[in-house]
Amino acid sequence: MFDHLGLGVSDLPRSKAFFLQALAPLQAAVVMEGPYGVGIGRKGKPSLWLSQAQAPSAPVHIAFVADSRAEVDAFHAAALAAGGRDNGAPGLRPHYHPDYYGAFVIDPDGHNVEAVCHKPQA
């Protein structure tokens, strides 16, 4: 439903490094970069914009699409290795729907970052 999301962060270089490492298993990379911030996405399209916040912001929840459950697992491991805090290990969340497989981490600014695969187990 959304085209892109902008996220104000307290330390742009730190958050850029965190998201690049955490989202690498989802094939995300820097697509654009300039004085306005860093655009991270897939296939040349920036979907997540990081910019230096002028004031602290309230934490938000962001969910990224994973193409497989293995990508969700890899995202979780990469995000923890990048300094994220566990907020829900990879697994099924049947209270959303029977095939909802997600993992959650808290990023350096306290945002709840998720990767989710909606496909049935192959």
C-alpha cells in the first residue's frame, strides 16, 4: 500500500550500516544517496528513506517483504549481528494468518523492524 517510507534517525551513518546489514538477505541496498538522506530498496527503487532527525522521534514498526522463510531467518540473524535487539525470533504467527512467518528486531533508534513471508512452507 505504501510507495516508500521515511524514517528519521539519531545517527545516520549508524542506521545506514544497520539497515544495509539487516536487509542484505532481502536483496536491499543503497539506491540513492544525497543531502536529503539515504534511499534503500530493491531493483533500483528506494522504499526506505533514512534521514538525520532534528529531534527524537517515537518508535515505529516497519515490515519488509521476504520471498522465503529462509530470508526471514537470514534477516533476523543479520539484524542481530548488526547490533539489533531481538524482539521476536523467526516463526509462524498464526494469529495473523496460518502462513504468516515473521521475525522482529529493535533497531538502534528503538524502531520495531520486521521481515515477513506470507507464503506457505514449500
